[in-house]
Amino acid sequence: MISKKFFLYTINSILIIFFSFCNLEKYNKQENKTNIVYIPEISNLDPSPKKRGLFAEHYPASNERRIDLFMPKIKNLGGCYIGVGTDQNFSFIAKAKSEIAFLMDFDEEIVKVNRLHLFFWQHSKTYSDFKNFWDPKNKKATREFIQKNFSYQSKDFLDAFELGLSSNWVPGRLAELELMHKKFGLVTFSHSEEEFQYIQELIKEKKIVALVGNLLGDKTMNQISKLARELNCPIRILYTSNAEEYFAFPQSFRENIKNLFIDEKSIIIRTITAGTKHGWGYPDGEKFPDSYPFHYNIQKIQNLQVWLSLGKPLKIFDIMQGRTPITKGFSEIDKLPFEVGYQ
């Protein structure tokens, strides 16, 4: 006999998938393109928390080396993009051919780094020009260029520049892109003129926005989703890096995911360090294999919504039980809760 709890859970799962499918039908009727000309400004943002609880004070560049694993899964997905962090976002946006991108981070200093990236990109004809802005040998010239072009806001950009150069964060990451290309076949804006120019065109059209936002907040993500709905541009990629391992899934996060304007193609791409070394597994070539290697994971957002609809405490480690391995250190969560014993 079917329990009332299981019946309600099943109905809820069906409704989530049905309404997401309706969004897809509406989007497909417009030939999978939004033809967006103007993006209204988002002003109601989450505050930047004073305590973030991260291992490092700031992360002005990514240390995830095997992002190549995501690329076949996100290629040409289009739609809107939301991502935390810095440089890795540009690789995902270019590969997915995202139409609008929101670079959202709860660290205001990282938002400034992203805005500086956009500024440098806008003033670069080629990737070499962009890379030269971040070359420590050109530090004096770059500082002067910033001051000349942003006299009214130069302090924010100069601070971001110093942060990016500190501990060789950004220059080191740009050098790593060469290694990632040679060892793992990563093709991104550093080796593809077409992908570099794609990002540049989005920036010129003001379709990449860097803003403060918190995955656990009640403002920024909801504002982005509201705007995506108004523009009829489904959020096709949500990139969270390894943020989810820092919190249990509170109601605020569940509501943010529930309210996302998505369709059946929408996915979340994430990394995980906790439990990876002796559990989930990690791919060859990780930057820190002996301390905190990354596991790479994808999941349909529809699937995640079903998991988050459970009225019980939940962490990413619970949801990972629904994963299916794709290759070494890379998996997809494709099972629903009841398939792995959660009800």
C-alpha cells in the first residue's frame, strides 16, 4: 500500500518536472534564442557577509584544474548563466554560448576582480593583450592604464589588481591554462580566438554582469531569476564551485533553487573536496592531490529541486549518494531520492 507521504512526494516531483517542461516549450517556440538587447540593472542585492568561513580570505583565481570534464556537458547550452568565483566562469560561458551571464559572489573583493577582468577584456584585441594586463612585468603600465581610464573608481580596480597579483593568483592561473590545454585538452578563451571574441562581444553588449550575491541570500538570486523570466532566458547553468560543502541546505538555499527560471536542459555544475580523497574520487592532474583534490559533478536542476523538496535535513554528501560515475573523478547525480532510499 502506498503511503500518503510517498504519494505527496511523487506528485511534487511530477509537478516540478511538468512546469519546467512548460518553460522549455515556451523557450523552444522562440527558436532557442532570446534576442536580448538590454539587461535592466539589478539593484536589490545581498550584502557581502563579514565572515565567510573559507580556507583562504579571498580566491581571486580558480584552483580547479579539470574543468575540461564539464565542457562536453555544457557545450552550446545557451540560455542564462549564474556562476560564483572568477576566471573559470569565462571558460564555461564561452563553451556554453550563454546569452547572458551573472558572475555572482558573496566576496565583494572577488566581484571587483571580475569587473577588472571585464575591463581588461574590453580593452584587449586578443588573449595576449588580456594576459599582458595581468603580467607582473607590466604592473606599472597597467596601474597607469587603470588610473587613466577609471579615475573616479580607480581605487576599487587598483585594489582588485593588487589582489589578483598577490601570491601570483591570476598570472599563475593564466599560465595554468596552458598546462590544462596541453595535458587535458582544455580548449577555452586562451587557445580559441572564437571563444575569446565571444566573451568580448558579450561584454561589449553589457551581457556579462559582476555583482554581489549569496547562494544563501534572499535577494540577488531571486532578482536574477525574475529578470531571466522577464527576458524569457532560462537559467541553463548554475556553477557553485565547492560552495555547497560549506553549508547544510537551509530553507533560503532551497527557495533560491526552487524559484530559478529553468527548463529541462538546466544543470548545476559543482566541485567537491570534502570526502573526495577517500570517497568520491578525483581525476588525474589535480593541483593539490595530497591535500584537497576536487571531485567534479553535474546534476539536472530539476533533479536537485526534487531532492531539496524533501522536508528533512540535507547536505551535498547525502545527495551525492544519487550519483553515477562518468569517468575518474567525474560523476552525475541522476537518481531521485527514493531510488537511493530517501523519502
